[in-house]
Amino acid sequence: MPLSDADRARLAERRRRLAEMMGDGGVLLLAAAPERLRSGDVHFPFRQDSDFAHLTGFDEPEAVAVIAPADARPYALFVRPRDAERARWEGPRSGVEGAMADYGAAIAHPIDELETHLPAWLGRAERVWLPLMRDDPLPRRLWDIVRRAHAGRARSGYGPTAFHDSGDLVHELRLRKDPWEIERIREAIAITATAHREAMSTVRPGETEWQIEARIDFAFRRAGAVGPAYPSIVASGPHACVLHHTPRDRTLAADDLVLIDAGAERDGYCADITRTFPSGRRFTPAQRDLYEAVLAAQLAAIAVVRPGATLEEVHAKAIRVLTEALVHLGLLAGNLDELVASEAYSRFYMHRTSHWLGRDVHDVGAYKLGDTPRALEAGMVFTVEPGCYIAPEEDSVPAAFRGLGVRIEDDVLVTPSGCEVLSAAIPKHVEEIEGLRAAAAPSSRGA
Ligand code: GLY
Ligand code: MN
Ligand code: MN
């Protein structure tokens, strides 16, 4: 779909900010995502490379963007030409005409002419940024052209001498979300919230995990999402102890915990949210104890978030509060400081508490700058998702805790004065959850 005037202006502003970061004398090259075969001649659904989408808004494969602030043609696109025959099979392409008219390129060429025309941008460039970490044919083709431009320097006297990964610049840009992006994330989260609430108020023992997954998928797509941002995790009973549980083949029993980690993707932005609730009306006492322990860790970790804090501090707080609760419950024994220092909790909590969130579920951006954890800034978005997973065979703990897995995951925006929990509309306190469960599940234990 051609970009609107507002889209074009927003993308131009992003490229202007990128140009400021590059300085004169630099050229940045970006490659569209490759189409990937699923089997035979059938492709996976196409999803544009997130860096490419962020700076071009162009949603076709086999495309290259050139951003060269000091050049007379500071923004160029190489794209697939229009093709009436292919259009009968795949739909229309923008072509070089559309790349200029609808996507703001100062000039566009057919992608087949990359080797012919791209050297004109590289000849006087000192520094080149390109997708060094991508290992598919189009970035390799770019790297070949750049190498030749470098080799030509010996005779011409001009050509690039410094090569950087384009992600070094683009990921810094993507890490700080502007108000338009935050709105897109809010939309993905609003869709996700409806799906989670529906699940929490309808799931019943006797259903299979895949039936629940299908309803979540439906709720996402019915509301305009392209689908899940990552394979939804619907893990019941002991399956909740497998972090990336995928078979989804278990039938829910009475008195299970159900862990649902699912987030919608819409307009290129993701949600990533987990809730855990009982398959019946009420948590069992052990389920409730473990749930309250994780919730206390999550609330304490969120309370740390403000500009200047770090994700290390968020994680440290989650670990400390969880460890304290596990001692209280008798699942760990010893001195709190020593248990934290020896990472005794890692038997039950083995992942990090946070990751950046945006166009990618595990979004880009450095967590550390050298030895220093990055200070949070307003506009950064990330998850806070402590969990506790007690393997069924964990015989060091009372039997009632074995096979229980709990994760509570929210999406958090750093604001100038602290933070906003963007996914706050999805219940996570025990009384709220049991309120929703009362409508859904038959009374299994006379509760
Ligand atoms: N859904 C993947 C994660 O929570 O990181
Ligand atoms: Mn996550
Ligand atoms: Mn998740």
C-alpha cells in the first residue's frame, strides 16, 4: 500500500535523525528481508526486515535502500520492477515509479542494476554502514560491491575505508520509541489484552492447549493483528515448566495452572504478555503461594523502573524478592544475601527479567555499553517477566509445589517520571483472576 503523506514525513524525519548520527561522508545500506521457502516452492509469509521497515516503510522483498546524507540523491531505493505477468500471481509491485512517487526516494533503480549504480554512491564515501550480521544473498551482494569500491581506492584515490554494521546506528534509533511508535505498541497490547482476558474468563478443564491457542489466534486476527508476534505458548500443568513449550497437546485437568505467553503483532509492532491462572475457579494453596511470590517479585521490579535506572537493577530486584519469598515458602534455605550471590534461585528461575520490545519481540538495542549497564530513558519499552518453574521431578520441595510453573509478564514504558505498565488492563492480582475464573470454570473443589 502506498505511504500516506504523514507516513512519508515520519520516515523522512527518521532518516534525517539517522543522517545526523552518521555525519557527512557516510553511506548507509539496508537490505529488505529475503523470502524464505517453507517447503517445495511454498514460502513462509513475508515479513519485512525490521531495520529496513523502520527507515523505508517499503514492504517488498528484493529491495535495497541507500541513505547518503551528503549525496545529491540522499535517499535511493533499488526495487523489483513492475511486471504484469508476475502481478497475475503475486499482486502488483511498486516498481521504480512507485518507489519515487509513493516512498519518497530521490531516485530508484531496478534491483538487477545494483552492481551498475550503487558504486556511484560509494566512490566518495569514507564510511559505509551495511547489514554485516545478515548472511543471506542480498547483504552478501552489498558487501561484494562495497569490497570492490574499497579495492578501487588504490587507483582512484577515493573509496570507503571503514565498515560498520548498520545495526550499530539503526538499533540506537529503534531503542527510543517516538509517540507514534508507542501508539502502535499500545494498539498491539490492547488487542492482546482482549485475547488474554477472554482466555482467562473462558478456559475450562477438558480443553486442549491447542484449542486455547486457536482462540487466542482468532482474537488477535479478528481485531486486525497480522497474528501472533511469536508462537503463542499455552502451557498447562507441568508443561508450564518448559520455558518455550510448543507441543500444545495436553488436555487441561482440574486444578492445573495454565500459563499463556502470547502477544499480537500489528503495524509492525509487538506485544509480549504472560498470564498464569488456575484451570479451575481458585488457585490451590501451593499455586497461590508460588503465584504471590512471583507477583511480589514482578511488582517490586516494576517499581524500580524510572529514567536513570538499569535493567540490571530491575533484574536484581526481581531476584532478591523472589529468593526471599522462596525462603519464606521453604523452597530455599539459607541466608538471603548468600542465596542471591550463589544464584540458588536459578534452579527455579533461569531466565532474565527483561528484554527490549518494539518491532521485534526481543527488540534491538545494546543492554550494556562496555562494562556499564545502559541507563533507562523515557521512551524505552521492555518486558518485566519474572517466573518460577518447579520441575515435576524436583524432590527437594514439598510435593504440592512440584510441576508448577508461573510467569507474569508485562510491557513497560519508561516515562519522564517513572514508568507506565502498558499491559495493566490484564488482571494479575489473585482476587481479580479468581473473579474472572468464577464465570468460566465449574466448581471443581466446592470453591
Ligand atoms: N515470549 C517470549 C518472551 O517472553 O521473551
Ligand atoms: Mn518476553
Ligand atoms: Mn513472553
